Amino acid sequence: WSSDVCSSDLWLGGLTGNAYVAYAFRDSQIDASTGAVSGQLNDLTVRLGVEGARWKAEAFVMNALNDEDPAVLTPASLSYQIMYPRRMGLMMSYNF
């Protein structure tokens, strides 16, 4: 599921604002050959930004729920792999 909204209302002073939200879910899975069971995955991505005629700034959070259930289990080595840790950042661009 995802949604994207864009607005250039007067309260932004002629700038364009945008918001993006995406959510993905995967239930636990069983490996038929080993019987290992992975965890459920809940992935939420959020982006908020504003842009002018020549520039853009956008803040983002990926894996906003910080889901740490194992995406892959390896029973032989007793290890597991998570989707990816929560990541946050700011992207800025300018058109010359």
C-alpha cells in the first residue's frame, strides 16, 4: 500500500509540498526443507518534502517501525538476517 500527496497551497508561500507513505507486510514463512520459520515483516516508509522552482528538500524514514523480525533464518549456523535497520535522512537537490 502506498499514497502520494502533493500540494502548492498559499500557506506554503508558493512552494510545493509533498508527502509519501508506503507500507508493506509479509507474513512469516516456513522453509520446507529445513522447517525454519522467518518472522513477519512490517515495512513503513515515510517521506515529507518541499520544493521551489529550482530546489527540493525531502526528509525520509525507511523501516520507520524498526522491524527487526528475521527476514531469513539459517538454522545450521543459528543466524538470521533482518530486512534493514531504521534509516533516516535528508535529501536536497538544486537544479542549475
